[in-house]
Amino acid sequence: MAKNKLYITLFLLPTLVLFALVFAASCVILFGTSLTEWRIGSKVSFIGIHNYAEMFLDPDFWKSVWNTILWMLLQSTVHIMIGVSFALILLKKEFYWKFARTVYMLPNIISGAAIGMLFLSILNPEIGAVNHIIRLFGFEGFSQNWFMDYNSAFFSVTMTWLPYAAVITILVLAEIAAISESVFESAKIDGASELKINLYIVLPMLRNIIGTCVLLAGTSILQKFDIIMMTTGGGPGNETMNLPMYIYKTALIDNNFGYANAIGVFAIVLGIVFVMTTKAVFKIGDALE
């Protein structure tokens, strides 16, 4: 037994060292520098919780928090429903299922910057496909600037990533493949329809993986930067500003690294709260009842 513990410790040690150096140390440095006045070209000075006090009085900060939370909720609900629904459709293995699975996965292997450029073209107010199609339906002269209009900017940015849930679909399909065929056969013998099998057998057995997908989808918003940078830059005004974009703006444009790091600490705390809440709601890791 003691020998097994020694082996376990030896195998875990490289991971623990890597975690301590790459993540834990970075978090300590992040928090420490968030208590300073740190600007390039001037001396770093300790100012205590001044950055946090300023942060909670900053309307731009709260706008970025609201946008981030709203996107997390959308990503964790609509995004998951799209992915799970597509998985259940592919489960039927109709003649088109391999082609559909391949096509559905393509946008997920393209970089966020490239997707941003693609949507900039599609939603271009003059030559974009969306405005052109609307004009074909009789709305002559229609020229909506989707990314720079206050009424459509948030929706337009959301649509750049919301439909791309292929990773969720693949994870759910893998979990469904682990369900014994005897379960489905027993349900069919009892006269259960395909809809009832999905609702009362498949979905309850997918609780853990759906909870995991919610974690992946929600926390991905906390690092969503490239598409927003390529499409709106957080604008118009701060309409599409999220926490990563606001951290970038504060640090590299406003030259206020101490304040940016305070926002980074808040983003980490928000992520931890989201993870703990999701684990509690979906009881991730608990045995299925």
C-alpha cells in the first residue's frame, strides 16, 4: 500500500509542479499586482484595494460584466440545446449523418479571427450577403450596419459563435455510445416511442456530460476575445464589451495594468462561482440515480 502511494505521488508530482508554476504562481502574481498602481513608464506603487474600489464604481466595468454573464447564460443554454439536439438527430444515423457531422464540425476548426472576418463580410452593410438577401425581398436600399448599430451589435456578435456547437455534439454522441444497447431494446419492447426514449432514458443518463458541456461552454466566454476584437472591438460604445476585451483595453490601450489585473481577479472569481454553481445544479461526478 505504501509502495502504491509512493508511485501515485511520483506520477502526480510533475503535474503538481507544473500547476504551481504555471497557474498558482500566476494567480498569486495577478492578485499581488492588482493591489498596485502599475503603468508602463512609471514606478510601480502599492495602493491597496484602490483598484477594486474604482472597479465597482466603473459603469464600463459593470457593462462588461453584464455582457459576459448574459453571453455565459446564452452559451450554456441555447448553445447546449443546439449541440444536444443535433446529437440526437445524428443518433438516428440517417443516410446524411456522416456528411452532416463533417460539415457541422468545419467551423470549429477555423480560428476565431477567421470566423470574425467571415462574418464581417457576410454582415457588411453594402456588399454583405444578409443585406443583399433582404433587398431581394423588396426592401430596396436596405443597408443595416449589423456590427456597429446599437440595436443589432450584441445579437450580431452572439450569432458569430452561438450556432457552432459541434464539440458539444461530439461529446454527447460519445456519451450516448456508452449506453448499453439493451437499454434501448428494452424500451422499444415496452412500446416506448423514439421521443419518449430520448426524453425519459437518454437525456437523464446524459446529466453528467451535459453538465460538463455547460462548464465548457460557459467558461469559454471568459476567454472570448478574438471574434469580438475582429468584429466590433467592444463597440459601438461599450455595447459588446466583455471582461477579456475590457482587460485588454484597460491594460494595453489605457496603460493601466494594475486596474486590468484587478478586473482579471474578478473574472477568475466569476469563473469559480460559475463552475461551483454548475457542478451543484447538475451534480457532476455523482452517480446517476
